[in-house]
Amino acid sequence: MAEFKNLPFGKVVKDVTRNYTKIPKTDYLKEGIYPIIDQGKDFICGYTNDIQKVTEKDTPVIIFGDHTRVFKFIDFPFAIGADGVKVLEVDSSLANVEFIYEYLRNINLYNAGYSRHFKYLKEIKIPVPDSIDVQKRIATVLKRTNKLISAREESIILADEFLKHTFLTMFGEPFNNVKEWSLKPISDFGQIVTGNTPSRGNKSFYSSKHIEWIKTDNIKSNELYITPAQEFLSNQGMDSGRAVNQGALLVTCIAGSEKSIGRAALTDRKVCFNQQINAIQPNSDVEPLYLYWLFKISRNYILGFASKGMKKMLSKGEFKKIPLPKPTIEAQLSFSRIAIQGEKLKSKYNESLLELNELYKSLSHKAFNGDLTIIEKIYLEGTIKVQPKISATVEVIEQKQEITTIPEPVKKKEEVTASITHIPFLKTEEDLLSHISRNCSGSHFNFEEIKEAVKGLDWKYDFEELKNLVFSLVRKKQLKQVFADASYKSGFSKSDAAFNEITDLSEQIYFKRIL
């Protein structure tokens, strides 16, 4: 068993920022040869073609955001942004750089606002196993778990994109109504109710047992349903408040920030809510899921009706007059049937993501406190399993494979420059489509298979870039999205060439070529 020693930060890590040339934000390029890394949350903030501003290193480094406390692991030639970036080099005789990176991204560093934080980072001690091999094993398992977390986050985004694309295909952009649906004011969609705050002076109005009192922070941008409230009203308080039933849409209409106006979520239970929220209790000719996605896609359009003062506000009077497309109930129901399946899939992915995050926290806590039993087990078996708390099956997320613990050598500048000529498919959707056709087997393939298809090219994987190219092909009707549920599969007969393949598809989102 390895022995852990608490080593001072300065003994293991060296600040080498002075060896790098800082590039001002005004000089960032949208496209280029060498990535620029800054302290922001985005992994890459821009590009430069100036080779003189790129510092070449033979080993990976860690980027620390002095203001943001963000850590990034960098194993390729890069330049740095102008402000708040610290480039950290690890003493390889004492520690593995990936181990140190995993430890640092797990620390709870003091938050001093937008002040500088490196002075606090320098004060920490790092628990370092005396065996470099043990460090590599820990880093490998944590990195692999993190990779699964990223893949699950991507799955959630893709499921959301699937529903957005389905809505736009069926109904068009709401703000220009190209499908020429009947335009109706919001008041025609259902009963409009503005929330309130029962008197705080009457303590009997508030209780922890009767009914939730929803505030704007319970309405999240990417959550279908409102989140659990922190405050409750009593039965008497509910009589003094405003309540809606399950299936209502709650919309933030008063907020200090423009970013909050227009946020919407459905109710999956009866609730009360405050005066910053307008609710729509849908009429019988309005499907709640259609209404939710209508508001989600129309948010910027709705925001245009808000007041322009210091405190952003969308009054009930203005809110109920906003014109929006109101398709037939039959069309809404057709979308709702698809949306129900898509939202179920997102719920499953979110459950899996929660479990993976819990697994990562548990593994990192045990590893950095010297308990290596589970780390060694996963490392040797090469398999990470997650036991869903609700799902009936065990999902094997990653199969056994050879584990590489030593980072690949950092590419030289000339290699990165040369690789640009090998990725023409990134320039056009058609080139990507051609590459998918050559490398994706079968008539249906998911996003993970597309990712595998572009492996081997000299291109550093970028989810947003690949996602945008794929959905551009969908918009151009060169790829089609399908949800492989029982309803979809029932449309194929045994005489179809792809019948066996379709039958074996799991219930998820796939893409298929349109010939």
C-alpha cells in the first residue's frame, strides 16, 4: 500500500507563467492554428496563427484561473490570454501531472469574489502517494469517470436538440410563424394567474406541511418541471395565496436580471407561487408540453416585450397580449407524444449523470484520503458500472479495455500546423457526411458512433463543433433524427432490408442518412 505525504504546493508545482506571451482579447481569432487558453469556463477562448506567441513544452501543464478558480489540463501547444492566467508545471520526479490536476480540481478553494486566488492556492498541501504508478492509477480512474460524465452531459444536450429540432420542423420559428398557424394572444392559451405573497405578518399563513410556495429560483432554464420549494404555505395561507394545478406553465415575469425573464417550467403538482411569476393554466385545446416548448424556443421573442428599466418586468397586461402560434390540438398532440419520449430519455440521462457525479465524488474522496480499494478494483477490471436507483437494469458504461496511464507526448508546433491540412471535413457538412458514410456501419447510428467515425483524424474533439455540423446536416435534410421506440420500430416489416438492425436498436435517438 502506498504511503501518502502532504507536500507543500510550492514543492510540487511551479508557476511558469512568465515563460508565456499573453495575448490581449482584441487579438483573438475565431479560427486559427493554435488555441488560446484563458481563465474562462470555455476550454478554448480563441485562436492565434502567430507561432512566436506559442510556448512549446515537452510535458503537459495545468492552467489556473486566478480570478475564476478554474483548472484546465493542457497537453498541446497553446498561447495564453492576457489576464488572470497562471500556467503551472508539476515536478515529474515527485508527482504525475494528471494526478495533481485531478486533486486540484477537487479542492474547495476559498472564494474571494473577483479577487485573485493564487495566493490561497499556494498555501495548500497536496496528499501525494510515494508511488508514481499509484498516482497514475488514481488519475486514470478519475479521468475515465470524468469522461463518462462529459459523455452523459452531451447526451442530455443532444436529446434537448432533438426535441427543439422536432418542434421547429413541425411548427417553424414562433416569432415569424412561417407555417402560418393561427396567431393568438397568450390569454387565449389558458387562464392567466399572477402569484402573490400572503402577509408575512400573519405567521399562520406559513407552514412546512401543506403546499409549496414557488419562487423564480424554482424555475430553471433547462428543467421541464419546477424544482422543490424551500417555503410552504398553510391551508389558510393557500386561501390567501394563488394556486395552480398540475400541468400549468409558470413563467418568470419580474426579475433583477434580463436573463431570468421568460424562464418557464411546468407544474407536476398543485403549488402556490409569488408575484414575480405569471402562470398559464392551459385550456383543453392546449397541450402543456407544446406550451412549454413554445415558451422555451420563444424566450428571446418574449423578452422583447419586457420593460427596459433597471428592474426587468413583464406585466400581466403585456404578458397576456403577446401573440404566439396556436396550432390545432391534433398537431400539438403529435408533438407531445414525441416530447414525452424525449423528456423520459432526458430524465434517464439526468439520473445517470447524477449517479456518475456521485461516483466521481466518492472515488476522489476515497482516493485522496488513502483508500485505494475501489480504485484498484476499477483499474484492474477496467469497467465502471452504475446501478441506477430507479431503472430496472444495470448499465455498463464502459467496457474493459487497456488503460494508458502515461500522457501521450505533447505535439510539436510543426505537427499541429501540419495537421490542419488533414481535417477538411470540418470545413463543410458535406465532407463530414461523406466521412460518416464511410465509417458508420448500418442505416442508423448515434452521436457516439459519429464521434468514433471521426477518430483517427488529426483533430481535437470538440463537442459543440461536431454537434453544430451534425444538426446542420439535419436542417439540410441530409440526415434525419429518429427516436427508436416501439412506435418507430412498428413501421418496419420483416421484408425490409434493415428489419433486423431496427429490431436490435435500443430506445434512444439515432441519425440516419436520407438518400
